[in-house]
Amino acid sequence: MTKIDWDEYKEHKKMSVRNDNFEILIEFIKSYYNMHSPNELFTTLKNDDIAQMMLEKRSIDTAEKLEQFLNRF
């Protein structure tokens, strides 16, 4: 299981052109951990308290819904 490094995320956020923290987090996980599978992404996000709140805010409760979100951005 991958644990999100929030300190590295903060550094990544400074350079991101995105405005949405959740999109920045997805971008960070994809690049920092080289993780692209919606199932892996969802599991990682679901196992972190802060990321889980971000998922809940967007009503994303399955890997399939996360994949739909990813296809939009």
C-alpha cells in the first residue's frame, strides 16, 4: 500500500498549473509514484484520511467513478 507523502505534494503543488487540490493530488500521485491504474489510485486515496475527504466531496466511492473523473480532466 502506498502512503501519500504530503510534504512532497506541497512542493509539487507550488509548480502545478491546476487550481483544484484534488486534481493536483491526482497529478502528483501519477507522477511521483508512477501510478496510473484507477484501481491503484482509488486504493491509495481511500487509505488516506485527507484524500478520502476529497473523494467524498466529489461523491467518488468506486474506482469506476474515479476513472470517469479522470477521463474528464
